[in-house]
Amino acid sequence: MSPTDVASAQRRRGFWLRTLHQWHWISAAVSLAGLLLFAATGVTLNHAAQIEAKPDTEQRTATLPPPLLAALGTRDAGEAPLPAKVERWLDGELGIALRGRKGEWSPEEVYLSLPSPGADAWLSIDRDSGAIEYERTDRGAIAYLNDLHKGRNAGAAWAWFIDIFALACMVFSITGLCLLQMHARQRPGTWPWVGLGLLLPVLLALLFVH
């Protein structure tokens, strides 16, 4: 190989090293908080049976004023959100932010299931008397984080975050693999360690997961 070809190959290698390092550290920075969260909650989910939860249940009652009760209209079946003015009243009176959540309508009541990360809740409005029953059970901070890990009842914004975080992790992993390949000649243990990281979960799955 001529000196010109060597210099050209070194420039190409230098370009790819700089580019891969840049994408590697950017993806690491973007995914750092998520990696810590998902790694920690992976442990708590794996040991969920050993972690005691102390649910805290809160119950509230109220009565919907007659004008708002009349605003419910005549719908007696299907699913639909409450009228906006009823939602605003519930938010101000009971601190329940419904944000357009759909309820199950029947001639007797409107029932809303209101789950959220780490908690379950429901709201019932009696259509004859306007009596409101609300109950919320909070399972604690660990349950909240575990539900975020699973994307359970966390909403569209969190679902987007999980997708973007997963993409950042893929970029981090792929650029890391490329950097390993470029440095493998100077680090003979590179591929044995990579192979072990691949082989170990495969063997565990084949031998112990049934």
C-alpha cells in the first residue's frame, strides 16, 4: 500500500472514529436517566413479590349540583367523556383532573375508571340523585416507577418517551459495537467478552426458562 493510500485509510478511520464517538456520547447522554430508571425498576419488578406494598386508599363523596346533573343529558349507553363544565366542577370540588377521559354511561350512573401509574381509581355519578363516589388506591412510589417501566396507564407522552429512549439505546449499542470493532485489534479480549454477553442469556433461556 502506498503512503497516499495509508494516509487516506487513516483519514477515513479518523473520520469514523470521531463520528461514532460523537453519536455514542450523545446517545449515552440522552438515554442515561432512562437507563438508570429502567435498570433500577428491572430489579424491583424482578423482586416484586419480596417488596411489600402498603396501599393507601382514599374515598370521597359529593353531590353534583342540579344544573350540572341536568347537563349530563339523556345519553344512557356507550362510552363518552363528561361534559366540560362537569369536569371543571369535579376538578375544583374534588381535585379530579379527568382531561376528557371516557366514562361508561347507563341509565343509572356514569362510571369512570381512572387508573394511573402506581394507583387505581374510579368515579361514579348517580344519575338520579347526583351522588358522587370517588375512590383512589395508591400503591406507593415503587409501584409508580414499576408502572412507568411497563408504560402502564402512563399516557401518550410517556409512550413517546419510551420509543425515543429505546431508539437512543439502540444508537448507543450499535455505535458501541462499531467502536469495539475498530479497537478490537488492540484489545484481544473484545470478542470473547462480546460473545460471552451474547451466549450467557441464550444459555440461561434455553436451560432454565421453561
